[in-house]
Amino acid sequence: MSKPRATNVGRSFRAAGSENSLIPQKLQDLLDTFDMFSDPADRTSMLLSYADQFQDVPANVAVRPFDCTHRVPQCESDAYAWAIKRPDDTLKLYFAVENPSGVSAKALATILDRTLSGLPAEQVAQVPMDIVERIFRQNISMGKGIGLMSMVQAVQALAKAASNGAQSRR
């Protein structure tokens, strides 16, 4: 399937630097909001708010113990991700974060769900990993950053599988 171009996808996408790094508009709006807050305390407060809004994967999607194929590799918070393809060919993202102190993972999961769920799989698959740096900046350790980028990679992989017709629920 050919890659959508920024010129013919309308308002749901906005070019971010180059044609190859397209960011869905809802995600771009959120990134722009984070960019307005240079004070680390303000950014931390926003991230804590997103973490507080985290909703665990519902039982109709997955139950514990979760299938290890949905585990996000290298994530210190023992996170899991699912992408369910809807009848309208959009995705709904779900996450589980098993570490109760996995605040950053919960914040990112909430952000990814809110900004990417409802989009076609092809669009979700194109989200760049550098969104982690834009959201968290220097507020995270290298290990945590790698884990959070792995969450984005897991979502990309699930979206690619869904766009290729693979079942993403297990």
C-alpha cells in the first residue's frame, strides 16, 4: 500500500519536518501544547494528569496473565499493548502497565490512545518515535526513554500488522 502524502490527507495529518514523518493532527496539537511548557514542573504536572487518566485494558480485549506477544520489550514498567481493528478500518489502542509506579508508561499510553485511536492503521504506523523526546524531554532516564520508545514501536508494529490484515487481539 502506498504511503499517504501530506498534500492529500487533509486536516487529519500535518507534516512535521519532512513528508516521511507525518504526525496525526490530534497528536500534533498535544505536542504543540507540551512545547508551550518549558518549565519541567509544568510538564511533569501535565504528564501526571495523563497518568491519572490511564485506563487498563478491558477484560473483553485481554485478561491476566497477558500473552507475552503483547509485552512491550525493554519497558521497565512491564507494559503491554493491543490494537483492535474496528469495522470502519480504524484502530482502538489498549494498554496495560503492570508496574504500579509506571507513571511515565501510563502517561504515554493515555496520550497514544487519545491521539491515535480512531485513525486508520496506516496513519498510526507512521507515527515517529521522536514524540517520546518531545513529550518527556529530559525528565526521564535513558532506560526509561528506551522503554517508552519501545511502546511507540509496539504500537507501530501492531498498526502495521492490522493494516496487513493480521488479527491484533490475542
